[in-house]
Amino acid sequence: MPMKVFIALMAMITLAGGCSVGHEHTSAASETRAGSNEARPQGSSGENSPTAAPGGAASPASALEGASHIDLLKELRRRAQSTTAVPKGEFGLAPQMAGGGFPGLEQIPSDAILTKLIQRQQEIFRINQKDDIKDVGKVGQGTAANPTNYPVGPGDDDTMVRLSDSVVAVFPSSLVERPAGGKVALSTSITFGQRMFGPDKKWPLCSSERFREQPVGAKCTGFLAAPDIVVTAAHCVDKSNVTETRFVFGYVASAASTPRTILPASDVYSGREIIHRKEATEGKADDGEWALVRLDRTVVGHTPASVRREGVPHKDDAIFVIGHPSGLPLKYAGNAVVREVIGQVFRANLDTYGGNSGSPVFNKKGVVEGILIRGETDFEYDGTCVKSIVCPDIGCGGEIATLSSVFAPKLPK
């Protein structure tokens, strides 16, 4: 069981009386975000079938099937709050606990109840399968019917193309070659499906994962905020590597088999200097990070994004993100909302991965509300292969973005 799902459920289990239901649905931290991104081994699945109860009582199997998600929550809450001497498991729950609960559930292991609870919630509430992530598939300037009210999420590719015009992939210079003829070649020697995960890089990606056939290479994302200034996350660039960092426009896949890895040299820029950079304070949840990078020349052919310069978004405001998850060609992910604003950051249920660090997060009017800086673990190992962590809308901690109004005062007006 994904730990973040468990943590979200435990927050509900420990509430006094009843249960609280929200609408949350994301996941994703990674190598390019603060913290570790390595896939983790999957937890216990609780698939062992309990034996039938004697004396005509409800069998554990029928009790588990018959219990509502409220019954399951109450049983787990009862175990979490127990002061008896029953040995607690790794999650602080008694593995089993007799008496006082929903008939039959007391014989069922806690991990089996947790697994069933997640299933119940997935039946009631929409589950996030990370299928909100889409290719920005067309290259060129699009036209939207209403340029002042951008749609949120899939459905208007021309709009996404327009907004993605300001988005850059952040590459190390070692992966950007300049062959003859005014072209630049991105060195993307492996595909997402060929990438290996885990402590020893021996865990393959599951065949069910999307975009397996596309190349990976970008380490972060950024966006053009002024004619010669890119904004990205602080952990993506610093004074020691800024001149060896390349900012690439147009790294997209118009089709699965045709990613653009040969680009005009005019779409590739080098970092010249760090204008302003702030790292997040370790352990401080409400602290943001950002880096403003001056490029080696003024950008031609791309329009800076519109950035919110003051104020903050509101809870439940619709948002979407454009960037390079896992270093893939450009993607957008919509159907997300702001969950809360805390200090210099906001939390949202965006579908993002490593490589999305520095990605601009847009509101429904196409204005940048912030940049993605950190999140949760992206993948888990199921014993055979690595797969994306998914969880119900009501669970997960969410992705963290620095508010644009925090760094915007450093930008030229």
C-alpha cells in the first residue's frame, strides 16, 4: 500500500467521531525535486483470505465485503486509539482486535481493512490514475476562441500550445550537441521504458506505464518570464552550473514515435548569470524556492508568460501545469485545484513527476500562479517492476508550488 495513501487515511482515522472527506488526488516527488525520488518497495497488500467465523457469525470475508467505508474507518480508528496491550504493527495499528467493532471485522488484519478501505473510496470518489497528463502535441502558434479564459485541462490543444510557448526544458550542456547546419541535437539516448529504478538501478518500468516509448533527458522545467529571464526551481540551477545549463524551447512529441530532438539553434539558450536565487529552508513546509536566470541573449520567437505579481490564489481555484515530467517531451496536466496556501507556497493535487520542478502552474486565465518545487514519491516497486503511485482524490499530500507573487517582485516590470 502506498505510504502516502496510508498517511492520508490515518489523518482521517484519528479524527474524533465521523470522518472528513475532501477532494484531493495527486502524487509525485522526484530526482529533480527536494527529497528522494527513488521508487520504493510496495507495502503489504493484505491479500490473505481470513477464515470463516464459527457459530454462524458473519465470516471475516463477508464482513469485509459488507462493511461500508465508514465502518472500515471506524474500525481502524478504534484500533489506532486502543490503549490495550495488543502489539501494534508498523503503522501503529493493532493487527487484529477483538470486540466492539463492526461484526466480523475484529478478526481481519488491519492491512486488509486498509486495502479494502482504499478500494471502497475509489468506488465512491474519482481515483487519480495520472491520466490527466497529456502531450502538448502540435508545434506552432494556435488560436483559441476566447483568449482571456483558458480551459483547464485537456480539450483545447491550441491553447496549450500557446501557453507552452514560454516553457523550457532544462538540460545539462553535456546532453546538448551542436552539429553543423544551425541545428541542435538533444542527447536522449534512452526511452522512459528503458530507464531503470531502485537503489541499484535494477528495477524496470512496468509495461502499463504511459509514454514508455518517448525519450527522457531534461532534468527540470522553467518558463520565460521576461525577454531574457527564465524562472525555475532553485535546486535546478545555481552559480556553479548556470553557464553549463541549457534552456530549450520546443522539446515536444507531436506523436509517440516522433519526438523533436533536433531543434533550431535559435531555440536553445545558455544561462549567463543567476539574477536571484532562494533555496527552501529544510524542514519548513511553508518556505518556497526559486531561481531567476538571465540568458545569454534575448529570446526570439517566444513570448514571456503572464505572471501574477501580487495576491494569492484561492482554495479550490482551478489550475493546470505544463512541463517535462520524468524528463519527457512537453506535457500538460489539468483537472487540478489549489488545496491550500501556506506561507510562500500553495499545495495542489497536480499530476507531476520528477522533471516537473520549475514547471509553471497556470490558472484558468492562463496566468502563472507559481512554479512546482517539490512533492511526493513518484513510483513504487511491486516486486516485479516500477509503477506510478496512484491514490484516491481524497488522499495524498499533494504537490507544492512557490507562489509567483513571492518571486515576481524580482522580475522587471
